[in-house]
Amino acid sequence: DTEVTQTPKHLVMGMTNKKSLKCEQHMGHRAMYWYKQKAKKPPELMFVYSYEKLSINESVPSRFSPECPNSSLLNLHLHALQPEDSALYLCASGTRGTEAFFGQGTRLTVV
Amino acid sequence: TQLLEQSPQFLSIQEGENLTVYCNSSSVFSSLQWYRQEPGEGPVLLVTVVTGGEVKKLKRLTFQFGDARKDSSLHITAAQPGDTGLYLCAGGNSGNTPLVFGKGTRLSVIA
């Protein structure tokens, strides 16, 4: 099973809303990632969790808050987002920086 | 900072033609990944190469890792409309450092 599952697939939220993106993998990977991807651009790294601990935060604004409840789950809590935060948010998991398996993404629109 | 230069950025070809996409760096990587992404979906891992000079084939796709592990190429034979998409290369290193992505090659195969 090389599947990373992300929910929801689509999300529309207002600038005062609080919402969460969810990601799940059962491949035993100990590294999990959040990426943001704008149209026609490559994925941009946001956060890296290694063994359930936040190891990299790429200077992401605090309105994005990651959480890793256990080795299979990764959440991204969203609060007070701006329209320019609209993008495809991708979760990935992998082992020791060699490769990453991506979920299908959540298409987020902030209105 | 490690960088991966991908070329060409855009490619539009007729069905049946051959093409090659390049991924170059001045840095050495321990592995190199190729992904294909369709609009609104997450990148799908096509192949991982880890040994300098390694060649891997996946049906009509041939992947090569340079001898010095600084560059890679993807060759598609007899392209089909189903090959249309964004092709991303990504370099990996040992440890928990995240992948370094190229900017991608947007391929359009016209029937």
C-alpha cells in the first residue's frame, strides 16, 4: 500500500473560519511533509515532521499550524487565512529524504 | 543551497514523437526522483534512481542518473496524449533533509 490519503479534496473557507486538513499514511514512514503548490509552480515545502516531531518549519505564517498526533496522521490547522493562501495543499510521507509519496491534495479556496 | 535546473520548462509535441527532459545540478544527490502530476492532483512517483550511471525503464519511459549523481534525464519514446502533465525531478539526500524540487517541465502531447 503506497497510498497517502488526504481529506477533504476541496475546501472553501472564509477569512475568519477555522478549518483543518487531514493526512493519513500506513506505510510506516517516519517523515511526513506539508507542501503548498500554486498553479503552474512546483511544490513548496512548508513543514517536515520526523518521528512525530516538527523538524523543519520553512518560515510559514502562524495562521498555519501543523500537528502530528501519531506516526500515521498529520493535520494542518488553518485560521484567519488570506485569499493569497488559496492553493493546492499536498501531504507526503517518506523515508530519510530519499523519496516522497504524495496524497491527492486539498484544493483550498479562501474567500 | 542545492538547486535543480529542469529543462525545457514547456514542451508541446505531436503524438508519436520522442522527447527528453533534463534535470541538472552542481550538487551531488544521493538519489533522484521523477514525478508526474496532473492538474489538481498530487505528484505521482515514477521512479527513484540511486546509483551513478543507473538506467531504469518504465514502458516507454527511460530514466538515467548521471555518473557523478548531479544530473538526470527522462526520455519518452513515441509520446501519447496520456503522457501530458507536469514532470518534476527531485533530489534526495541522506538523513531527514527534504527533497529539492526542480521547477518542472510542462508536457503537452497533441493527438
